[in-house]
Amino acid sequence: MKKDLLGIGDLTRDEIYRVLDTAVAMREIGERPIKKVPTLRGKTVVNLFYEASTRTRTSFEIAEKRLSADTLNIAVSTSSVQKGETLADTAMNLEAMSPDMIVLRHASSGACHLLSRICKSRIINAGDGMHEHPTQALLDAFTIRQHKKTIEGLKVAIVGDLLHSRVLRSNVLLLTKLGAEVWVSGPPTLVPRGIQQLGVKVSTSVEAAIADADVIMMLRIQQERMQGAYFPSLREYFQLFGMTRERVRLARPDVIIMHPGPMNRGVEIASDVADGPHSVILEQVANGVAVRMAVLYLLAGGVEDEAAA
Amino acid sequence: MKRLLKGGRVIDPANGRDGAFDILIEGDVIARVGRDLPVDGDTTVVQIPAGLVVTPGLIDIHVHLREPGQEHKETVATGTHAAVVGGFTAVACMPNTSPVNDNAGVTEYILKQAKAANLARVYPIGAVSRGQNGEQLADIGELRAAGCVAVTDDGRPVATALLMRRALEYTQMFNMPVIEHCEEPSLKGDGVAHEGLQASALGLKGIPGECESIMAQRDIALAELTGGLVHIAHMSARQTLDAVRYGKARGARVTCEVAPHHFILTDERIGAPVPYDTNAKMNPPLRETADRDAMLKGIADGSVDVIATDHAPHHLDEKHVEFDRAPFGITGLETCVSLCFDRLVHAGVVGLPRLIELLSVNPARIIGVRGGSLAEGAPADISVLAPDLAVTVHAASMVSKSKNTPFDGWTLRGGVAATIVGGRTVYVNAAVPGLAL
């Protein structure tokens, strides 16, 4: 693996499979009564979060602790960022304390690339602006694989705010790399220009996108998008794109419904779908820990360890 | 004191000259131009090595000198130093300083600093509106009297169609152009890159080409309505060029400029070689291949009037941040000539005479200053160019106070040999052998 995980583009097909395979073993650790292994003992991991996050930060922290790393959480409200320190300065100061890895969540696309240029520590992108969220895509792939055995040849429909979604970008890169047929759907105001060139099919008809789909992945709709005149009302959005039981019937009978969270019930997804038999939303959360353990392990030198063994 | 420049190829499109001519400089003016001029006792003969080109002084009509107010980025002294190193004998500087150049006091201050620096000539450009706020006209007559050659609210467009109309009408008293930064504000939003595949893949907010062309269309229509002079600054989108062509065909008094980065680079530069390189962030943004190629075509077919750099120095600290938080702009004065030689002349897009029109003749005409000509009696503002000089761009050794260029490390063919302002040699490139200016 490369030094950092900044985006799915950093991973080859084989490396993606290595992460997914390693995560199987990591998941098993989470099912033991003593959920801890000494793998990352003596390694320091900094979770540097410039954006609010419950799921991702907790997931990383649990993953780090299960691997016995020394973890340190820096949240924006408590750090010197409030005093006007630049990201570059924060990075240099952290670097001076020699952490082994930095997990970064930031509102600016490319913030991880800036950090990567400054730091010798390995950087894991935990979401940068509208760019990428690679560990989310990896845990999504892990979840799909659990249910469908393989990703190649599956029809995956991704529905929602495509424009502002880093989850979309990482998933498109990963799923197309692994041979899935990816459809994306959302109002034309929320479709990024040129996205077809990334190898996906675009449809403004959610019905067409999810017809006979093996996987439906819903993306969060942010309320503030209405101010940007992307769509007229949440009510109309739900009517046109909301995932209802009726719509789910258009997909394959064994379709799985995914959502990276946090969900807006009644906006992009109906509660009876979110909590219904096709939903794997909580499994995604559970798998997030295992996949992040795998990423941490492999980046920390798991490969070299194997070679030495 | 007399100096006779002898040898080299003299290209002076304004006077229809292209060939071997002698130029006699007497004091600060060109006294005579001709073949094999006689030499009297008090004349120093300067032999121009073969292969060099002697042209009327280059003029960059779109430069941010940052003074007053942002001296950490650039000053009149460092900016004009960069100008002469880049082969420019004159620059026109934008009014978005702090305070804004919307009154004679600021104009006079800039001119005082320029006089003290005593390098390139400086032609200040005043604001269209007071404080560039887009509400009330600045005292344009006062600015003109103090030395401003044009007005603009550059950095932003003239806020309303009505104010633009008034500016285009009012400036006709002074025969001054209104230079327009074309940008429809609501379409720009908080965009930071060209709207297209690159921005989509990198997760950056986009700015469509129409953001620029829609405003250009408004302004060209108003130029037609009023008979005023509008000059479209730093054109980047193919749609804008089409709008300019349309306006010219209809007889509107519209001219336009394009910056080297917009006819050389595309938005792919944001992703590689350095991902999210803030030195690839400028406004208007680097656009896609079709736009870049349209700019080259416009340069070749004569639709483009001027090449101007939009030299926009920013301090390293300001650029060493997240892409969306970095200021827009790159430096341009010290790379322009080499880029033009390499990508226009040697690439076969234009011949040297046309390049001199773009960099000297037309800029002088548009801002209405003397220059762009090697006529007898004209100021002795002369650029000596080295079309085959091997140049490697080295940002760290640039004389501009700021080093924000996307061309660092580029090797280019063609450069500057010497710069003469008012008869005085203000720059000689040590890398050019045999030049004793």
C-alpha cells in the first residue's frame, strides 16, 4: 500500500481486496469477549476532526483501541484552530510529536493532500469536503460482499445529493474498479458535471436507476440545499426520490438498502425502509470498525510484518 | 548622450518594419531609425548579437502591484522590477488596493512610488465605482487628471447594468476604456474551479464558463448602446470569445485580453502533478481543453487583442492552505515572454510580428498611451528579446515578492535579453552572451 490513504484512487484492485479480506479477520476480533489485540501497540494515532462526526470518529477510535494503538482525539472546538492556526501549522506541530498515523476529517476537499505533503506520518482520509471518504466506500464494499459474495456484475444504484457527496465519489471509484454497474440518480441540480465520464449511468428517474438493482445506496439530503435552490421542498424531494416500500419493489427481491448516515427519515428514506428487511444500515456501522481496523493494520505495516513472518 | 543599437532583427509592426535596422537613441527618445545610420563622435555603438529581436517596449495592461495596502505580496518597486526582468517597459496596475484607487490621492501615491523605483512605467487604472462598491461612480475625471488611463472594478464585475451603462457613457469624455472583470456573481457563488469533470472528481465547487460570458454579453450590449469602450479582461471561456467576436462584428467598441495561463493550462493542472495545487487556482479558473484551444485560435485569428498576465502576487502563507481557502491568482510578469515564445511562436500559432502587436502595439492603443512604436520621436522604450534562449522557470529566484506560479520548473525556449525604458537600460539578462547594453 502507498504511504497514505487519501482516496480510493490510491488503492489497486488487489489492495482493495486485501483490505476487504483483512477486515473479515478483524470482524472476528470484534466478536470475541476480549475485543483487543496487540497489533498496534506503541503506535500513536491522532484523530484530527475539523468537522462534527459521530459515526466515523467513534468507529476509528474503537478500531484503534481494539488494535491497542495510543489514540488521541483532536476536535475543532477544543484545538487552536479557533485561534486561527492554519492546517499546515497544526500539521507541522503534530508532526513534531511524531505520531504514526493521522486520521483527518476536514470540510475542504484536498485537505488530506496538503497534510500528506507536510507530514511523514501516514494520513488516512476520514472525509475531505466533497472529495472522498475512502473508508466509507471500503466498508460499503465489505457489506455488499457479505450479502452478495461478489461485487462484479452487480447493479448498484446511488440516489440523492450526488453533487456534494464524498461518499458518492469514493463509491463510484471503488465500485467501478471492482466491476459493478453503477447507476446514480438525483435531481439534475445535484448531479456533478461530467460524472458520466467516471463510468456511471446517470438517470433523473429514480425508478430507472433502481430497477432490478442488487444494491440501493441512499445519500443524505441536507436541509440547507433548499436555500441554494437545488430543489423546492423536502416534501417534493421525497415524492420524487424518497426511498419508499413501493419503490424498493422495483429492485431485485434480495436488494439491500444502504445509507452512510446520518439519515433523514422521511426525506431521502422512509422509516419502514430504513428499518425494514432489506436494510443493512446498522451492519454498515458494525462493519465500519472492522474495515477501519484493516486499513490501520495494513497502513501500519501489516504487509511488511507478513513478509517478515 | 547617444546610443546606436546596431544589428538584430527589428520588429516594429506600427511602422511596418521587420528587418535589420539601426536605432539611434538620443536621451530618452528614439532619434532615428534606418539602415546603416552614420555614427558621429559622441555616439556609443551597441552591437546587438545576431538572433536577438528588438521591439517596441512590451506593455502589460493587467497587473496587480498590491501597493498601497498589501505590501507583503508586492510593492510598486518589486512589481516593476519583475516587469523589467520580464521584458515589460510599462505596466497598468489594477485599483483593488487598500485603500482602493478611487481618488487622486491613491493614484498620485502609486505614481510617486513608481518614480522612486524608476524601472518600468506605471499607468494606474482607477476604480469605476467608489470603493469598488458598485454603487456610485468614482471621481473618474479626477482620476484621469491624476494619471489614470482606464477604469475598472477588477476583482469583481461592475455591479449593475445601469452603473456599467453610466460608466461607458461617462468615460467617453476622456476617451478611456472601461476594463471589465466578467463574472455573474450568482453563477460564481463560492466556486473555486472550472465546472467540469475535474472539479466534479476533485470535489471542488464549479464555476461554469457562462458565468463569464453572460457578463461579457451584457457589457458588449451596453457598449453598443452607449458607444463606449469596453475591454474584456482575462478571458478564459470559449463562450466569451464568441461574444467578443459577435460584438466586434456588430461594430461595438470591444477589445479583449487573454492571459498565458488560459491559453496554456487546463483544469487538469489542479489535479496533477500536485493535487489541489493552489498555484493552479485563479479567477477566472483554468478551463477545459476546448476553452484553452479556443483561446489559441482567437490569438491566431486576430479576435484576441492583447496578451496580459493578470499578475496577481500572493504571499506563500496565503497560498499554503486548503484549496478552497486560498486566494485566487498567480504571478505572470516574469514568465509571460518565455511562455509566449514557446507556446505561440515556436508552436506556430502566431509569428513574431503578431506577438508584438499582442504584447505592445495593441496594449498601448487600448489604454491610450504612447508606446508600442519605434517611430522617430517616440519614447525610447525598447525590449530586446532572445527567441531561442533556453529558459528554466525557477520560482524561488524570481524578483517579484511572491512566487505563486504554476510554471515552476518548466523549461521553455525564448526569453528576455534586455529592457530599455526611456533610453535607459533597466535590465540585462546575464544569460544572453555578447550583449553590452
